[in-house]
Amino acid sequence: MMMKRLALSVAALVTTALVLVLASPAGADPGGGASVFNKPDGGGCVYVSSTGNVYDGTVVFVVTPSGNETLTWSDLALIAGPGVTKTTRITFTQGEFTCKAIETKNGKANVVCHN
């Protein structure tokens, strides 16, 4: 069981490293040390928290008629890192977007970004 967990953690870190290299938006400002990236294969997203945690999930992208954009990553699952011991709220900027993230002690996270 321990080897399986270690293999999954290593795979998650390698995946995260690839996502960070391949999908990092030019000029992204991960204020507070947090960033969220879409996977290069279009199969969801990875949220890298300023608390040292990595979460995996999907994204919903909405553009209003006036051109405002909102991205919502909900029900993200912890795939690497220690997790948090209490609900943690993080606000950060990424490019032109202001983002708010919530991490919970049960290994879940949600992120909402808007311009």
C-alpha cells in the first residue's frame, strides 16, 4: 500500500511539473505562490496551492456577452502534498484574473477566477 501511495505521489508530481512547464500562461503572476493550470491534453486542470498542495479536477469557463470571464474549478481533489488541517482561503492573481481558492481538511478545494 505504501509503495502504491508513493508511486501515485511521484506520478502526481511529475504530471504537475509537466503541466507547469507546458501550460503556464505567459506573464502569469501567481500572487501568493498559488497557480491554476489547464492540463495540456484538455483533460481538466491542476491547482498548485501556496500551502504546498496539488489538486486535480475540471474547469468550467464562462464568457458573458459583455466579455467578462469566469473560470470555476470545483470539487478539486488533493493528489499531492500534506493537505490542510483547517479550511484555508487564498486570494491570488494570475495574469488579468483575480482568484479565490478554498482548501478543506477533507482534501477538497474550489477555485474561482474572474477578470
